Amino acid sequence: MAQKKIVFRRKLYDKMLEWKHTKNGETALLIKGARRIGKSTIVEEFAKNEYETYILIDFSDVPAAVLEAIDNIADKNNFFFQLQFIYGVKLHERKSVIIFDEVQLCPKARQAIKHLVKDGRYDYIETGSLLSIKKNTKDIVIPSEETRITMFPMDYEEFRWALGDKVTIPMLREAFETHRSLGDAVTRQLLRDFRLYMLVGGMPQAINTYLVTNNLSDVDAIKREIIELYVDDFRKIDPSGRAGRLFKAIPSELAKNTSRYQTTSIIGQKGKAEDMERLLEDMEDSLTVNFSYHANSPSVGLSLHKDINAYKMFVSDTGLFITLAFWDKSVVENEIYHKLLSDKLAADLGYVYENVVAQMLKSSGNELYYHTWPTESGKHNYEVDFLLSRGNKLWPIEVKSSGYSNHKSLDEFCKKYSEWVSSRFLIYTKDFRKDGDTTLLPVFMTALL
């Protein structure tokens, strides 16, 4: 029996409202993001709530009559007339919206946005995978009349909303702003709650499955379907299979604790350097992965010192990351999930925490950078896991998978680059407190940075 589909509250909705009220038809809205993160759902929910009527054209399953109408879209009066007949919906000037869902599958419709917006009668919302949009717009004029928004998997606050909890995150925000500790018992419970988010992840279909079945093996099966879908998509842009192999190897590469992703250990030395660069760019454009680049000079202009040949790769959703990490199981048993949930799995999970911190920082609007440099002996490297640019200063971040509060790399970084640092953070699994100039931050508070 099919599951009941739950429509989740998403923060993107407020950005869509802002577009509607400030642009008032002057631009179309393009929502880009990875597949299965809820683009179509939120757009249709928005159309139902904010307009008198709407027409949703799903280009993955579109009537032939619609494609014929688009071929003759220059005659806009006839185009709108035909759409209303095909979909049985009456459009009202400035009170209706037309949705181009999976617009990348119909480049002509994307190109027509310029003229439809200029016509001004209705609003337009497009959804699509950024990578597919990029691949299918080579021979068309890209409309400049677009407001573009990136959609990410559901963040931790949205996850708490889905569970009916509207209290936890505001209370954590208050604690963060007032520098108030939470207490050990409360912190342990909050960490258990957060590990559930790490296990389930932020893909709406996985969260829906958890709420309906309360079975983590069922959730894992859904996540495997999504991963296979992503790998199939990678195969379309890279028939050699290299992109898919690089994607599936992310957990093992992070577990090695090296200073960069070693592509040659996964795919060897095959191909030209520019081909590899293009492949990685396509993977980044897919929004299924988050890249963190090495900043060769850790000053405020991090992007000016980005080393495109030294990077770490994270999965955009940590729930998918955990399923990839245990891919050798046919379906991850509930036992493994429950051990992860109670923090009793023997394996070192530092790389899982690093992935979820990357996800939270990225969805909060940060670009990801890190920095390494040799120790005094030259035998090892110091490493600051993340660098955030704040005004004309930097916030260095070190991530620990335990309550261990030693932060040698962070201390050495702040000593070496003291002129650039305003605040410093150790993200770990204990209570919120200060250690000298370092703020020790529970991992579930990462998004507050």
C-alpha cells in the first residue's frame, strides 16, 4: 500500500513569498536542486496557497498537446488558451501561476520564459536539476529574467518541525546567544535526537517513511533508491562510470583522514586533466555533493586562494552518506542503526560528523574551505576543518567526533594567523561552553554559526 505523502514545512517557502511580493511578475522563479529534495512538492503547495489558480506542466510526463503548444509559443494568446483547455484550469491575470516542473527536459520552454515574463499576465515558477539544466541549455538563450534559489535537503530545524517540535531550535538559539550551558543530561538527549537526523537524513521521502513506518530499515531502503537514482544520473553525463564511483567512495575517502580527496585511488590516472576538472564541476553542479576547497592562504578573501586541485568531497545529505558508508549490507539492519543512534558503534565516526557539519554549514549559505600546514617536525600536518568568512575576519572550526576537547590545530592556526581570527570554534559531542578563547559547540548547534 502506498504511503501517505506528508507535505513538510520548508524555509524556502518564505523566500518564495519574498520573490512573489517584491518582484510582482518581473522575473520567473527558478528553484534548482538535487533530485528528490522536494522541489515539486513545495512549488505545488505554494501555488495552491498563494494563487487563485495554477497550471503545473510536468515535463517528465507531459501531454503531446502541450509540447505542440510550446512549439508555437510565439502566439502567447493561443498558448494560454490551449493550456487552459488541456489542463481544465481557468487562468486569471496576475492571480495565477504557471509551473514548469523539470524544465530542463524542455529547453524551448526555458528559453520562452523571457517573453512570457515580459507579457506579464501570469507568474512563472521553474524547477529542475542544475546539472540537467546546464546540459540542456547549450543551444538556447538563457533567460536573464529569473530569480534563482538553491534548495537543499531538509535542515535540522525543518527535521524537528517534521517531528512536531517547534521548541528545541529556538531554545538552542537562545542558549547560543546568551552563552548558556545546557547541562550534561540535556546535551545527551539532544545528541541522541540529532543522531536520528544524521541517520534518517534530510530527504523528504526518507523522513516521510520514518514518520509512517518508524522503521529505520525501511528508511534505508528508500535512501538506497535515491542513491541508485543519483548514480544513474551520473552515468548519463559520464558513461565511463567514474562520477558514480567517485560519489560512492566519499565515505571511504573521508575515513582515510587525508588532506584531500585522492581521485587516483578510485579511478586511476585515466583521462586528461581538463576532462577530470569538467567531471568534478558536473558533480558539484548536481548538488548531490558538497565540495570543500583548500585555502592556500587563509585570509578573508578565501575564494581568491582556492586550490581547485585540493578538495574534500562530502555527500549533500548525511542520511545518504551513512547508507553509502554501510553499502556492503543489502539493507542496513536496525541493529546498526540503533547502535549509531546510541553512539555505541565501534567504528570511528569522525568522518560522519565532518560530513554533517559540512552539510549544515552549506545549507546555511556558507562556501566551504579548509586549511592544512606542516607541523614543526614536518612529519604530520595541522588541519583546520572549516573556515568561515565573517566580515573582515575568519572563524576557524575544528570538528571532533567525541567529547575530546583538545584542539591543537585550532590553537596553532589562531597563533599563526591571529590577525585574521575573530572567533574560534570546536564542534564536538559535549555541552556548550568556553575554553579560553575557544567556543566548544555541540554539533547540533552548528547551524547557528
